[in-house]
Amino acid sequence: MPQSHKKKPTDWVSDNIIRQQFNKSQIFEQAKSGKLKTKVKRSSHLKNPPPTEPYCTHSQILFYSSQKGKPLAIVHQYLRPDGTIGASGRPDPKVFHLPNRILAVKTPKKK
């Protein structure tokens, strides 16, 4: 089986570890400059946004991929009405693809 079709192992890591790897890769910067594809998978208007976010903020899940469609990352972000990203000002990675493994953050189940 070709290497590209093998399933890569997943390492469950902390928010800090995945953020460090994601930020080091500069995927966000490459996506902003048009070098990578960005697909909004989900966007929902928040009825009760976090206290630091304005009314009409959207909670979004985005997929980043190479121009050829190779998956690179899945992120969450708060998109403000003025087009800026809320919270830290950067997307929050949830899944990050490395050459030989996948880093993922396990999100706690809502009660």
C-alpha cells in the first residue's frame, strides 16, 4: 500500500503542544496569503457569545489543506462581525497533521 494511503497514528496531546506545532508550521499565515486552501466546515451564529466577544460573533470549524487537497489541520475560531478572529486572534487547532502522525486534542464531552 502506498505511504499516502496508510493511516497515520494519532497522538492525543494538550492544547499547548498542538498550538506550538501549529504556530511553528505557519499554516495560518500561509492560508491567509492564499498558499493553502481553507474550507469552512461549520459556522454558527452565537446567541450568547463569550464575554470577550461582540454580538454576531460566529463559532467556526475550518479545514486547512494543501493546494492538492492534502489535509493539514482542523481549527476552531471565533469570527467577529468586523472579520477579525476573536479570543487570541489566531485559530485554535484541534487536529494537526504531521508527516508521520496526527496530533489531536480530545475535547471533553458536554454534560
